[in-house]
Amino acid sequence: MKKKVVLAYSGGLDTSVTIQWLIDEGFDVIAVCLDVGEGNDLEGTYKKALDMGAIDCYIIDATLEYANEFVSYTIYGNSMYEDKYPLVSALSRPLISKKLVEIAHETNADYVAHGCTGKGNDQVRFEVAIKALDPSIKVIAPVREWTWSREEEIDYAIKHNIPVPIDHDSPYSIDQNLWGRSCECGILENPWETPPEDAFELTKNPIDAEDTPEELTLSFNSGLPVAINGTEYPLEQLILSLNDIAGKHGIGRIDHVENRLIGIKSREVYETPAAKVILTAKRDLETITLTKDIMHFKPIIEQKYTEQIYNGLWYSPLSDVLRNTLKDLQQPVTGEVKVQLYKGNVTVLGRKSENSLYNEALATYTSEDAFDQAASVGFIEIFGLPTKVKSMLDNKITVEKLK
Amino acid sequence: MKKKVVLAYSGGLDTSVTIQWLIDEGFDVIAVCLDVGEGNDLEGTYKKALDMGAIDCYIIDATLEYANEFVSYTIYGNSMYEDKYPLVSALSRPLISKKLVEIAHETNADYVAHGCTGKGNDQVRFEVAIKALDPSIKVIAPVREWTWSREEEIDYAIKHNIPVPIDHDSPYSIDQNLWGRSCECGILENPWETPPEDAFELTKNPIDAEDTPEELTLSFNSGLPVAINGTEYPLEQLILSLNDIAGKHGIGRIDHVENRLIGIKSREVYETPAAKVILTAKRDLETITLTKDIMHFKPIIEQKYTEQIYNGLWYSPLSDVLRNTLKDLQQPVTGEVKVQLYKGNVTVLGRKSENSLYNEALATYTSEDAFDQAASVGFIEIFGLPTKVKSMLDNKITVEKLK
Amino acid sequence: MKKKVVLAYSGGLDTSVTIQWLIDEGFDVIAVCLDVGEGNDLEGTYKKALDMGAIDCYIIDATLEYANEFVSYTIYGNSMYEDKYPLVSALSRPLISKKLVEIAHETNADYVAHGCTGKGNDQVRFEVAIKALDPSIKVIAPVREWTWSREEEIDYAIKHNIPVPIDHDSPYSIDQNLWGRSCECGILENPWETPPEDAFELTKNPIDAEDTPEELTLSFNSGLPVAINGTEYPLEQLILSLNDIAGKHGIGRIDHVENRLIGIKSREVYETPAAKVILTAKRDLETITLTKDIMHFKPIIEQKYTEQIYNGLWYSPLSDVLRNTLKDLQQPVTGEVKVQLYKGNVTVLGRKSENSLYNEALATYTSEDAFDQAASVGFIEIFGLPTKVKSMLDNKITVEKLK
Amino acid sequence: MKKKVVLAYSGGLDTSVTIQWLIDEGFDVIAVCLDVGEGNDLEGTYKKALDMGAIDCYIIDATLEYANEFVSYTIYGNSMYEDKYPLVSALSRPLISKKLVEIAHETNADYVAHGCTGKGNDQVRFEVAIKALDPSIKVIAPVREWTWSREEEIDYAIKHNIPVPIDHDSPYSIDQNLWGRSCECGILENPWETPPEDAFELTKNPIDAEDTPEELTLSFNSGLPVAINGTEYPLEQLILSLNDIAGKHGIGRIDHVENRLIGIKSREVYETPAAKVILTAKRDLETITLTKDIMHFKPIIEQKYTEQIYNGLWYSPLSDVLRNTLKDLQQPVTGEVKVQLYKGNVTVLGRKSENSLYNEALATYTSEDAFDQAASVGFIEIFGLPTKVKSMLDNKITVEKLK
């Protein structure tokens, strides 16, 4: 019986060549094509996989699952790798891995293959996730193995009648899903060079964006966005809609030299219009609904969770626990945030919540003030006591002398 | 002999009334008026203090010291309280306190007075700092003590011929220095209300800002900005200049509901145009000059240091050590950052450094690639081993079976 | 109608005097006497409260609730304030506060009173917990208010026929419950002085302890101890039993100069024999059942949770969330730990678990070794890459030159 | 010209075989034998290296440098990997690497070799450190490369007339230096088995240790131990002396299942008598000399630094900065600690310091009390305010209603 391999198939040149290469290596290839919100041409890809020689092709629209089971936690956790990158590709890899393993089990395949190179993060994310789900599955990384130059790959494609796309000389390497789009390579490899406009697709340059500001009211329920201007949407629809609206206002461009898991720095350009709006608004809503001790402690949990996901450790006991923790911490984050979108800016204009801990009677400087200012005297005495004791030591002054 | 008190004097209504009140309480009042970059009318204030009955008035331009000994560390540390507020007032209080204590020592005064209310952070910052410098000094907080309403205060002023400024019914409470401007009270006390334009002074509304983007190249030397477009400036001049340039582009507005040290949430509006540009550029320069382990660890130190300063603990052994640590960590942050200023946005266009750890030969996907992709196989095997072992346990699969 | 106050009553001098003092202040006093595992004479205390003039006395054995709802989380969290103090008193205060508030509600009392002084942590813990449960309850702290010296208090007691215990001149201030015993004051106030033997009650001096080592096997189930030598016990019984066994072996003495919440350092002596054995064994069991990333991250959560409880913030959203997190993290901590008790030492002799992640086939250096040593080469190459890149920069060596 | 390799040579079987193996591979071998406090027979090793065929052998007693430049920082940092392991081997590797690189430079050798296997931490530590010092040096790991079983290695040794030590069938793998001794393998590979007595060498079993307790006074100067019972010693002498004294009292045995850098858990037995005494005493001295905020923050820095060193990142910008930070934090840790050594226990009996922040006048409950208990009322009001506001929200009670 021939060996069977389940391949993550995108329809692009790399994975099309991969099908042939795997056939050459003696495999029956089962292609799997997922949509996680990037709007793939699933039917075309299905046909192409079979044309390339795959014995079967699974077509899966996983957008809903991606939004609810993956993106949602990144919203709870305000996940931003190195404070800049909202985990676009890192977030889809564990879901794709899960589907690949499920199909491997269904089809009794012992192998799973992905199209990543040997110097990116995604190879790690795929392989660690797959092993986490089933340690007995063998993983093949053809692109890492064949070590061809771009030219050699195209020669191989032509030789095997694999269609070479007209943009095969595009300088960029792109990944896209519901939560955003990443772009690297080409001129971007020089971090002193300004990213050219053709590196962007979801967003306008702020300079060319709408001249009229747009106000939106976003409603949140326990940390997740549920409505725009009072109209409720399922999460994936709300994100798609905001990607569109905010993109027109030039919002969500990120230019980041990031530290990859595999030890190098790389320069990436991201576009995450919806993410930018949602996270800006939600973090603002947190300021009135979360206690100070939560506000000051949770960044540590958020950073750790973000690193786990960036590093491909979605399926791990620590990530599982942190997901619950992040979700629990968001329970009171319910309310409305008024934002203005304008030429690259998301400006919060106002925020309100039934769970608001902002207490105007305590905060006001008007005659309505209910704060007991006399209490501050005792507070300062005790809060400052360690400092005073240290100072007494330095100045050789005793308590008695201070009385 | 009469008791002597050194008073932090601004020339405004509160501290003018305070002089009289202290005289009523039997004190000789020595006024101290500091400029920390806000451009105070020092001569006018001097004259006014004496008019109000102060026996002496010290006039000090501390802008240089403020820039070099205080603002610099906030730049090293990327200090942003709750990720939003770049420590405007919190930063000047320890310097003012130091000057007050020095003058108290010079004049043999046993008392120091400040004009803060009993519900803000600044009372804590002044009193803790003063005690840290000399625990035997007695601190008086007249505004906290007299517990008058605004009307009662004005009545008192009129009765004592203290000039009531024409904007005495301004709804806002303002503080300003080299590093920015804060504004609170009035309609801002309702966090759902959009801040009105009269709450701002240093910045234009992005909508009304310049229509033409402006490109700047900022040069940094070990973490501090030293030149704009190749022209070197002393730090305080560079900041003043950037406040002006960036303000015209609508950059640096912050609307923040923050957790005060004294237990309440308050809504503050800040304007920090120079800080926004400097910290955005410098944090970007860090991405190519700092190692990954530093990038991932230093946020913890930065957050701790920021909280120390926000909480008035400038003069403390921990703050002293953290200042050195933050400065040491910035040693390699030397280089140039190209930024574009446009309608509220500071966009980094490029960055370069002689200390750059970005290695194009390792990062590139071209044929120049020097990265050993085969090494990734071993890396993933070992990096993913804990996950695999956990999965083997869950799936009851032995190592032997996997061979 | 007379004002009603619910008083935390221990039967000791301070709280007996407090009853009379509250009556003098015009209150009807409802005494509440709780046992949280210290083995109080509840009947005697009941009678005494009424003798002292209380209009009623509630007697509550809360040991079970204390073990299951309070001590359990301190075990999950390995809670040790400043790495030394396992939260003895800090842990009972929130439970006592809860009972006081419940009885205040039942009896329509507007006031609650406690017997703490004005310089300890417990006043804070009581008052913050009570306000967290019902912000409208008014708290009275008679001992803090009356500001009597010890002599004045005894005079007052004698005058009001309040029995003065024969050990009223004991130098120590003691608190005790299921989880341990604290002792302060007297000669202990000098941190250079060796704690005298009369400061201890639950433990023998190691020098005088049993000469024969004792081996125990402790079984844990998801983080909690459930059996000794195979015999199952409810948590509170298991703790009481271990207090007895370990105390005889001189285990669990702690001598700690700690940083109080209220700004001073104080020297405390604790005895926590069961806690010492349970936490030592459980932390060891964690080493084989928890993943490395959990082991390295959870100390941060543990420290935060411990500080929350030490600081009296049991009833707070952050503490609630952290409790769940700590419990979740302990889910796999099931198994057995063999310990030896001997003259102050708890030595782990062995540990095993069905959830063990220790994999002998991977760890062994025998011919059974299943670890792929060749993978290390790739791992080291990539793990060490950032260091190498930095070194190349420092030594001005290019990638090409290294090939 | 023949290739030259500098080999870390211990005189044991593995590195003796390595010399021959390297000669077989065509190298001229320069042996380097370091003493870092373990008391090696340097002369015998010198002779043996040449007998084995090395063209030269460098003999270096680096104990002093090891104590002053390496161990000292581990004392400053209270370094304990996973709270248990005081970095014995991890600490010597960077120093040995430095010497190897220096000698490679002196002798114009392009290669450095070490005797580590492919599954331990030390291979990483050596290779990362060597690359950090000179990225152009090539590292060879013969034991990892030859992949022989123990039997095959001995056959090779016999064939090449390499003396096989009589204890070559010792089940244990040992490493030792000034700061302690590690032991692994053999029966220790089963974590349920009690470590047999022959696994220990520096310490007595507490049961067999001295029956008479011994009191010592240790003096510290800015974090480092400088005297025992008033007699000053250089650091390395003081450590050697304490290893001897404390070992006789059964102090410093550690049994640890630890998480290696290379992804597995391994069970290790350590003996660190001096480390145990020094760190116990010094941590106690910190309680009176360091402020609360330092005490509560520095564990995070200590943990990070310890992980850096454990992971072989001694030579890195982050480690450099953290070393300074840890040293700075120890500046006030000067004073004396009285300890009792008895059958496995190090008990602190008392501590004192000219820098003590413990203030008896503030701490005392006698009539000397100088603490302002009234201040606590205001402190609790404000410290508890966030909790009260949350509770008011939950209970729908307004501020006004509470007045």
C-alpha cells in the first residue's frame, strides 16, 4: 500500500509543486484547503489540487471556528507580539494543524505535510501543533527539504506542467486571514526602506484615505465586540465589516522588525484594520470596567500568552489555563465605546458601561465631591513610611526626634 | 522667632491664597517658583509673590536639570503609566521637591508647603519625596486643610485683595512642563463625553492639522535623541522643538481614564507631542539594536519603574537601581529613525544603526540566504519535545513506539 | 432603638474589655466566636461573652469551610509571603469577616467590630473584607480607638470585673488556626535575639525532637493532599494529623522579619508543621507533573496571589480569577511523594505519578536512550543564533566569512 | 599544516578517549585542564594529557577568578534554578569556555572541543559561550559525534592503551567545583528511588551528622560573605571552609527533577553545603536591609538571571546588565547573621546590620511605640477604596447613601 500524506494546500505555486514532489517521493497526496477568512477561491483550489495529482481534496470553510475559538482569545488577551503584531499567521496555524490531523485520522494517513520554509516561525507552529495533537504522525516539510532556488522550483514546475502564476516574480511573501494580512521579503528586507504602497492591500495610505472622519459606536460583551452602531453581528462578520471600514480610513498598518522564534530578526509589514479598532476600543473600555490591580497585573499574563501562541504552543497545558484566565478577566468588560476613524487614527471619544468603576462622585472636583480628603493624610503617612524610615537611617534621625 | 515655610508657588489663585493663609497661620512665607519647561513668567511671578506678602521669592529655571536628570530616564524607560500616560506631572514633582528642600535648608525653614488637594497623586509625590530627602521637614498642604469650596476660596481672595484671574471659572485643572500638559475636571469628568477643543493647547485636532506630511530623521545616542534632520540639539531644546512641530500635526493627544494612587479612577487628557514622536521612534530603533531577550524582559522593568515614579517613589533605592538598569539597557540604542508626521500619526518609515542586530544575510529569502535551514529540524525536535512528551502521555504512546 | 454591633470575640482579655467598652459607647453587643481549627473552647467562650454583657453569642465551628475554601487555595498556590510565611492569619481573616457580615445581616446590625490594633495587617484585612462584602456596614476598631497602654487596659478590666487571665503578662501576641500559629512581641522585637523556646508551642526544637526518622507517603489529587500512607483523610483531618506528626519532628519553625502592609518591618515567629510537609511534598510532585513552561511562569502568579491575600484582598475580582488559575494549573498534580521527617527536615525520598512527564527513556544515559542527540546540533545552532549575531557584530565578522 | 584543536580535558576516561579520537581525525590536540575549586590533581592530569598524545597541556588554577567573577554574582542573585539548584555546573562552563577561547587564540587553533554528550545542558553552554566570545571558532563535540555505547568506548580505550579507571562502571556522572557537586544517572534515573548514600560525597546524611549543633556568625559586606566568626577570608577560602563545616552537619543535599534546556526532565542530586549556608544567611540579612519594594520586585530579576545562566547565556548583553543590577541591589546588604548548623538544618538565630530598616520604635507593642495608629484609619480608607467601589457597584449602593 502506498504511503498517504495530508497536505495543507493553498493553490499557490509552492504547494502545487509540493504535490508533485510528494508524488515523486511515492506518496498518495490528500490536499486540504482551508479558508480562515481570507476569502479563498475554494472551488478553484479543489479542482486545481486534483489536476495536480492529489487523490482527494478536502475543502473547509473554517472562518466561523477561527473567529470563535481562536480570534476571540486574542481579543480577550489583547495579544500583540512585541507590543506590535496581533498574531495574524500565528493564530491560524493551530487551527489548520488540527484540521490536518483530523483528516489524517479519517483517511488513515501516517504523514502530514506543510509548505513552510526552514527559516520561518510557521514550520515550528505546524510541527509542534501536529505533534501535540498526535505524536505518532510524521511531518514532512518539502520546501525545507528540497532546498531549491526560486529558479529551480520554476523549472521543476514547468517540467511537470504545473501552472506558474503570472505574479510568480512578486517580491513579497504574503499570508492573510480574517484577523489581518502579513507581507515580507523584497525591498522590505532592508529596514531603512519605506514600505512601498504595493506591499499593502487591505488599507489605504492615511494620506489617500477618506477626508471625512467617521464615528462608530462599538458594543462589547464580556470582552468581545458584538455590535457596531447598535447593530449586532456575529464575530466573523463584525471583523470583516471593520476590516473594510477601517481599511478605507488608513487604519491598521504595522511595520515591525520582529524577533522570530528561530533566532533572527525579520522585517514584516502587517495590515490589521479591524484588530486595530477592536483592540483600541476594548482596551479603553477596560479602563473603566477593570480594577486597578487587574489592569496592572494582566499585562504579564497577556505577554506570556502572546508568546506562547507566537511560539506555536497553542496546544499546551499552560496555554489552556491562560486562555481561561484571560477570558475570566474580561467578564466585566461590557459596554460601549465611541470611536472616530480618521486618516490612520482610531480615537476613542467616549466610553460607558453598566460595570463602570469610574465613580464621578469620588472623582469630581465640584461641590458634589464625596471623597474623604482627610483620609489622605493617614494614607500618605503609611504609604510613605518605608521611604521615611530609609531616609531616617541615611540621615541618622531617630523616630523619637521626629515626634 | 516666627515659623518659616517654603512654598511651591505658581502665581495662580490657589497658591496666592495659600500665601495669605499661611501668613494667617503665623508663618513667614518663602515662595519658590520653578520653571520646568512650561515657559512661566518668572519675573511676574516673583513680583506677585512679594505682593502677596511672601518675605522672599526664589526664582529657578530648572528646565535643563529637568531634561537631563528626569526626562532622560523616562525616555530610557519608555515610561507610560498604564501604557498611555508618559508621566508628565509625576516627573516634575521630585525635582520641585528637591528644590524646596534645598531652599528650606538654606533658609533654615522647618516647613514646606504645596498647593495640592487631598485627592490627587501630587500630594503623595510631594510629601513622600520631601520626607525622603529630609524626614524632619514638616509638610503643610493648605488646600487640603482649608476644605473650602471654590466660592469660599474666591471670597477669601477678594477679602484679602488677592487678584482673582479672569479665567478663574475655567472648568479645567491644568499642569504643564517640558514633557507635556495635563488637563482634567469640567466636562472631562464624564468619560462618555468627547473632550472639547478648549481642553487642548499644545496640539491641533488632527482634522485641522497640516495637510502636508512632514518627514523627520531623528538621531539617537544610547537611548537619547540628539539630533533632528542631522542638526544636534541639547535635549531640552530638541523636546521644545518637537513639541512645536508635532503639535502642529495633531500628534500626542491622550484621553485616559487612569487609576490614581489614592484609589480612584480619574479621566485625564494629556498632550505630549514630543514624547509621542521620541518614544515611537526610539522604541522602533530598539527593535534592531536590542537582543530578543532584552526586548522581552525589559517591559517588566519599565512597568515597575513607571509605577514607582507615578507613585511618587523617585527617591528610593529601588528607583535608583532601576534607573541604572534602564540606562544600561539603552547603551546600544544608537542610530537613526525616519518618521513621517501627518494628522495625528507618527509613522516610522525606516530605521538604521551601526549596532543593528538585523542581519539581512540571515533574514533574506533571496539566493544570498546564509541561514542554515537544516538546523531547524533539530531545533523543532527539541523545542517541541516537552509538548510531544505531554502528548505521548495523553495518548499513551511510548518513545519506543515512535521510533 | 439601641445601635447593634457584631463583635469578633475570642474570649481573651482584649475582646472581653471590648464588649464592655462597646456597651459604654451605647451598643448592644452580639459576640461571634469562630473556630478555624485552633481548637477553641467554644462553650466556655459562649458563656463568657454573655457574662461580659453581650446580648447574644454565636458559636461557629468553621474548620471544615476554612480547610476546603481557604486553605485549599493556599496549597494550590504554594502561598508563601516573601517566600517564608504561609499566610496563617491572613488566611482566616476573610472567612471571619464573612461570618461577621452574615450575622450582621441576620441580626440587622449596622456595625461590626474587631479587636485589632492600629499597626498590624489584620485591621486592614478585616475592614477591607467587610467593605467588600457590604460597603454600608460601619466598622469599629475599639483597641485602635481607645489608645490605652496595657496597664490602663488592665485597670479598666479590674474596674469592670472583667477576668484578667493569669498569663496577661505573657510577652507574646499569638494567633493560631488550622494552618499554623504566629507569635510576635516581647524579646522577638529584637531581631538579633534567638527566639526562646516559650515562643513555640506546636513544634519541638529539632535538637529535642524524635531521634528516629519517620517515613510517610503522601498522596495528592489535583494539588490537594488526600491520604497519608494510603489512608484517606478529609483535608482538615489530614492537616491536624500532620501538624501533630511533623511538630514532634521539629518541623515548620519559621523566623521571619517581614514587610507589613502598613509600612513597617516586624519580626514574627511562625509554626506551620503540616504546611511545611504538604507544600514541600507537593512542590516536588509538581516537578514531574507540570510542564516546564508552567513551572517557570506560575511563580509570578503565585507571588501575586499571595500578596493579594496577605494584603487583605481575598474578596476582589483579581483574587477570584487567580484562584481559578491556580486551581486549574494543579489539575495534573496527582501522585505520591515519599518523605522522611527527621529533626527539622522534610526530605523528599521519591515521587511518582500517573501524569509524570519525566520520561526515563529520554532521560537515561543507558543503552535504552531514545533521545535524538543529533537534534541538539540544530537546536544549539538556532538557540545560539542571537548570541552569535551579536558576537559577529562586536567582532565585525560577516555571515559570509563564517561559512 | 595540521588542524589544531583546544580540548577541555579533565583526565577522565571520556576526555582521554577524546584526545585519541581527535588525533584519529587528524588534529593536533592541545589539552586544557582547569581547576575551579574541585581540587583536581593538576600535575597528574598534565602528565596524562601528554601521555595520551596531546601536543601540549595548559594547567590553570582558576579558582580565584571563579569565586570572584562568577560565584559572587550567583550570591548577589540568590541564584536557584527552579528554586532548588544553585547553578553548580552552569556556573563554571562560561569560565572554562573563556579559557579555551583564550588558549585557542594564543595557539592559533581554529577548533575547540568539549566532552559533553548530546542530551545535556553543558553542550549548549559551551557552544553558545564559545560562539559569543569568538563566532569564528569551530566547536567539536566528539562524545556527541561518535555515538558509542559505554562498552564500545571502553573497547576503543583498551585498543588504544588508554587507561580505564577502576571505577569506570560507576553508575554516576559527576561534576564538581567550588560551588558544589552534581550527581546523576544510575539508580537516580528512577525518581521514585531514594538516592543511595554513595551518590553523596561532600555531605553526611543528617542522621549520621554531628550530634552537637554548631553556631556560626557570618559577616556580609554588600551581599558577599567576608568573615566567619569574625575572621575574614577571601571568598574562595570562605566557601571551601563552609563546604567542610556544613557538610559535616549534613547540610546542602538537594534532590531535584529539573527541566533541562534541551526539553527533557532529568533527576539530579546536588550537594552545596556552603551555598546553602551562605544563601540562607544572606537572604535573611536582606530582610532587614532591603526595602519592601526591592524585596518584592527582585525575585523577578533573580529568576531571569538564573535562567540566563542555566541556559548558557552568561555572555550576553542582558546577563551583563542584570549582573550590575543584582550587584547594585545588594549594596546595603551588610551585617551579621548568626546561624545554627544541626543535622541538615541551617537555622538563622539572629541578624543585625548598620543598614537595618527594621525600626524597633515603630515595630514595638510596648509603651515605646512611635507608630501613629490613627494614620491607619486614613490608610485603610484609601487602600480599600477600589474594593469598596467595586462592592458599591455590585450592591448598587451610591456614595451619597454611604455618607
